[in-house]
Amino acid sequence: MFNTKDFLKDTQGNALFLILIAVALFAALSYAVTQSGRGGGGIDREQAAITAAEMTQYAAGLRTAAMRMTITGVNEDQLDFDPTDNEGGSPSDTDNTDDVFLSEGGGAIQQDPPGNSGATDYGYLDATHATDGWYVWGLGSDAVTSGREVIVVASGLDLNVCREINRGLGLANADPETEANAVTVDPTTPVTGAPNNSTHAGTFNAAGAEPFACIENVADGPLVYYHVLAEQ
């Protein structure tokens, strides 16, 4: 015989059990979401990986454009990253084959860093100066003048973005290595003198002879992503 009291008791018991399961699942989900957002501060790892990929792909595209230009006869020290001028702003110069961001040259599309990267803009460190410039120690010849690299940099990165850049580039250490001496990354203030892996203000060497890495620009300094576009 059907017993209404027993039926209601069983139904209430099952409902309570389902509610307890739902509470447990919600607690587990909340914990997982909380944990995924941790990792040294800044944006979460998933977003950091997307941002890092955007930045490294942009730099890789610039490197491809620079390589294509040098193959067709443009010297490394002629690469021009100012899309508004012709060879230093001379209006009489109509040859734009050395301009990375013009269709006659590299045809690259100039971009800004992603808004959540921590960096406000890219800097383009060229090799046009007779005695000044930037180097990655151990990459290329390291000669005083002819050994200068052409580099794109982004300074002030979020730590998680910096780590994801290093992971994405396959570096052994995701945490940024620290430069013993700050590298001058302002393209309007070229550094002077011969390259030196411990004192020269234009030498990246913390990550070794890597053509790209995200490093800490001296202890407690800003995090800098550098990517060599043309090495010498």
C-alpha cells in the first residue's frame, strides 16, 4: 500500500542530499577559480598567456620584416622604425625601402602593447649610431660598432605576462633573470661605448645569449621584454 508519509520523507531526504552535493560542487568551483587567479599578482595566467602571445607574435613579425629587408639589400644599421619620415626626416629622400613600417620597406603594421601588459609602448633600439648602440652579450660578434643589435623592447611588464613570455619562448627559467646593471631602453638616449657584459648600459646579458627574453632591469627594476630583430 502506498504510504504518503514515507514518500514525503524519502523525497525530502533526496532533496537535502542533492542540495548538499550542489553546495560542495559550488565550493570546489569557487576554490578553483580563486586558485587560478593566483600566481604572483597581476592578471591571471590564462590572460597573461594570451597577452604574451600577442607581444611575441608582433616581435616575430617585425623580425621577419627586418630579415626580408636585409636580404633585399638594406643594411642592419639602415633599418628605420619611424613611419612618418624618410631617412631621418629629410624631405628630399624619397627612398622608403629602409622603413620597416612602410609598404615600400618592411610592410609591417605598427602596434601598441596590449592594454593589460603593463607596458605603454614599444621602443625600437636601432643600430644607426656611429659609436653608440645596444647589444646582447654573446649574440653575434659583440664588436664595438659592427656588433650592434636592432631590438624592440617593452618596459614595465606585468610579472605574469613576463613569465608567460619566457615560457612561450621556451626559456629554461620562466621567472625573469636580473640584469646586474640597468640597460638603457630609451631609444632617444643611445648608450655610448664598447659592449661589456657587466658594465655597459646597452648590453642585455642576464638571460645569456638569448635573442629574446623578459628580464628584470636590475633588482627591483621594471620588467623588460626585449626581442632582437637583426643581430650582428
